[in-house]
Amino acid sequence: MGALNYTGKVLKNLFSKPVTTKYPFEPKTFMERTRGHVVNDMDVCILCGLCQMKCPTGAITVDKPGQTWAIRPFSCIQCRACVDNCPKKSLSMDPKYQEPGVEKIEKKFDLTDAQKERLAEQARIAAEKAAAAKAAMEAKKAAEAKAAAGAKPDDAK
Ligand code: SF4
Ligand code: SF4
């Protein structure tokens, strides 16, 4: 009985695909939900800083004036908090594992030129709207003050 089982296994193994792969010649395939490492699409990021606030290990640094986004990969615990809280969905988990290293490096990324232009344009429009709203408010206050000054002589009668 044991010999029959053994023969069956030998035959099955002879005709089935090997369970091992020829790594590194064959690229490794990762499971769908593997939390490899965080990547940021710098053409979409608006440097709002929410990912930095939500990161429990302080692995992310957002430098708005310098227009850079940085991550310390060896401080990251792949919790996905940054990915799930990014309002622009520019963050994602790449299923490939982080490459090993001997130093605790920081990886810094610049916004793309196109994204810099888009953000500058948005800031210009927002500044124009704010200036227009301020001017309208001042004009309204001046008109109210003028009306109040004009009404005073009548009040005195
Ligand atoms: S939360 Fe998203 S959009 Fe905001 S700084 Fe982080 S990566 Fe950029
Ligand atoms: S996955 Fe978690 S630990 Fe890693 S950078 Fe994002 S929030 Fe921080």
C-alpha cells in the first residue's frame, strides 16, 4: 500500500509543474494584496501634508515650500494609513518589496513640472478670488458707512 502511494506521488511530481521558480531569471509574482512599499505619483500629489500627519512612524516628510515629498523606507511599517488617507489618491502600495540596504536612507521626490504649474495656477486663482472678495467687502463697508453718515442729519430732526 505504501509503495503504491509512493509511486503515485512520483508519477504526479514527474508530470506536474515545479512549485519553485527560476528566480532571478523568472520575475517573482506577488500576491494581489502584498503590501510591498509606498509609492507616490508626483504628478498628482498636492503636498497637503495629510500623509505626514497620519503616518504612525513619522516615515514621511512633506516640504511644501521646497515642493518635495520624502519617505524613509526603513521606518515604514506598511500600515497603509497614508495611502488610505491621501485625498488625491496619489499614494499606492507597490506589491514589490523594498530593496534591502545597509543605510537608513531617505528617498526624496520633486513634484513634476506640470504639477508645479497646475498648483501655481490654482494658487494664483485663489489669490485673485480672495483679493476680489476683500475688495467687495471693503466697498460694502464703505457704502454702509456713507449711508450711515448721510442718514445722520435726518435723525437729528
Ligand atoms: S496626502 Fe497625498 S496629496 Fe497630500 S501630501 Fe500626501 S501624498 Fe501628497
Ligand atoms: S504605510 Fe504606514 S508607516 Fe508606511 S509611510 Fe504610510 S503611514 Fe507611514
